[in-house]
Amino acid sequence: MLGSLTKFFSKLFGVSISDSDKDTDENFLSPKHNSEEMDLSSLKFSVPNTTTISLDGGDGGSFDFQGDYDKLRELVNQANEFWMIELSASSNSFFQCHIGHNIYEYWKDGEMLFSSKGGTDEALTFFWKLTN
């Protein structure tokens, strides 16, 4: 199942979630990727009012975000393995979380700007920090 998700997102966006199972060192995160040590202002973004999410490699749908983090949490909590929030199709920008591998990432223009260990709660907390 993971392989098909990886192929799906690789084809869709030209990138895929990190292959975190190859990295057994829990201290793999460099200071660049440590939210406590980096300047988050360079990563800030706005969430589009019509927000599209993907759950477990399928269409999770779109909703009128308008700052409704509770609705966003409710939707992504329906995922079993993986969720993604599309931030901008034109800049290939998205925020994703792989629940099974306990990792979340922020991508823009085909480049991973941030990656950290954590599940949905940690991912959404960090997502909130980047949007406020």
C-alpha cells in the first residue's frame, strides 16, 4: 500500500514523502529541519480559502477553510496512513503527514523545506505555526 501511495504522489507532484524507514537514526534531523532552531518566518504561508486535501492517496475533497482549524483536524483525522494539504498548485506547494512513519513535511517548488518526526497532532501544531 505504501508503495502505491509513493508512486501516486511521485507522479502527481514529482516528489514523494521521505523514505523514512531507511533512516534508523532518530537524530537524523539537521538544525535546518529543527523547528526550535530555525527561523520559521521564511516558511510562513497562507492557506487558500478553498483548501484541497488528500487522504490515504485518494481525494479527501475540498472545503472552505476560512481559518477553520477544527474542520481541518476533523478531515485529516479520517486518514489511516497519510494525508496531504494542497497549498498551491502553481508552486507545487503542499504539507503532508505520513502517520505510519511518524513524519511530516512541507514542500514548495519541488523542494522539501521542512521535515520532522511526529504524527497528526504534531504536524497540525506546526502547520498552525506556519500560518499564523
